[in-house]
Amino acid sequence: MNQVMDVLLKRKSIRAYEDREIEPEVKAQILHATLRAPTAGNQMLYSIVEVTDQTIKNTLAKTCDNQPFIARAPLVWLFLADYQRWFDYFLACGVEQACAEKGLPLRKPEEGDLFLACCDALIAAQQAVIAAESFGIGSCYIGDIMEQYETHRELFNLPKYVFPIALLCFGYLTQQQSERPQSPRFAEQFVVFENQYRRLSNPELEEMFRERQKLVFSGREYVEGSVNFGQLMYWRKFSADFSVEMSRSVRVILKEWLNT
């Protein structure tokens, strides 16, 4: 197995770190690799905020679904889907006046532009994750940054066309985290299809989740009031307060983005 595949296959989410700073030269190399990530039209539709203020870290540990390890992470990067920079550049280049001269309306960023910028930002984030992993530095994605939009908008001074899509925590692994096994993944047959998408049958879904059902329930009839893994995940994740808040927050973001 080559070194790249070894790094990719051994990676796991890390939420506990050594009390050790990431060396500046290592961080610089991770950032350099991050900025080489694939990007739509070479536009780099993202920005990165390095969070060094401990007060802000403490706030994020609460606003991102109460996860204290965020405050203790040696390195925290916020990845932003960013169309504000390009739109400001268009205006600085006189595009608004040029549109008026041609009798055309000025087009502003819309839903497709937001999704494309989200893709750019997440691709860059994953590039950072793999680069960090190659140095023995663990990481964890925090999707909860999409919650509490009003708070995060003020906290980071976010303009209209900037969307906080992912928060990443980095740090050297503790011994316990290094030895902890990886979480399982679903089998390829349930995820990879040829030419067309295919919905899974109930027996296939049962097979897909059999190991997780066995692992979590382990002979028990109920777990948290649920009789199977599907019900458990519905209440624990999909219908949980943080998930409802995330949807509310994203609706606010979309309304702000599209409000002309």
C-alpha cells in the first residue's frame, strides 16, 4: 500500500488532543496543501478563519451543540463558503455600470452559487484534513457551525454572501485516541451504484444496518425508548434539537443570501 492510501484509510475523527501546539512550519505546510485543493473554475470560492482567540473558542464550544473539546483544540479553522469576495470584485470592476449600459440586470449570487461555494470550501477542508493526517495530526469536523447563524454571523463579522459551512479542529492524538479503533463504514454494495441511483429494498436496508443494530442493541429490547437502530437514529440525530436548529439556521442563511 502506498503512503497516500495508508493515510486515507487510517484516518478517523479525533476529539481529544495532546497539550501540544502544532509547529508553525507544519501548520504552514498544511495551509499550503489546503490552498492547492481542487476548486470550481479556479475561483477559490472559500475563505478560512483561524480561530486563535480563546474566548471565541469557548463560545464555539457552546454554540456548536455544547462540545467542550472545541475549546481545547490547539488549532481551529473555520471554512466559509465565500461569494462575497468575487461579488465585491465584480462591483470594483464596474460590472454594475456595464450591465446598466447593456440594459441588463445585475445578477447577484443565487442558490447555485452558494452550493458551488460550499463544494469549494468542503473540498479545501478535506484537503486540510488529509494534509494534517500526513503529519500525525488528528482532526474533527464540526457541522454544528451551521447552527446559531445569527450568533456566528456576529462573532465572525460575516457579510451577506459568506456561509459558515464547516469548522475543523486539529491536534496531535493522545495515546488513547491513537489506539482507539475506527468507526465502521457501510459496505460498498449499499453505497456505490452503476449508471443510475437505486433505492434499497427493506431487506437490503436491514442487511446494511445489521451490524450497527447488533452493536448498539446487543440483545437489549430497547435503547433510549427505541426498538431498533433506525428509530434510535431518528430521535438521536435526525429529529434532535440540534438538527432542528440547524435547519432553522440554514433557512435564515438562505433568506439572507437571496434577499435582494
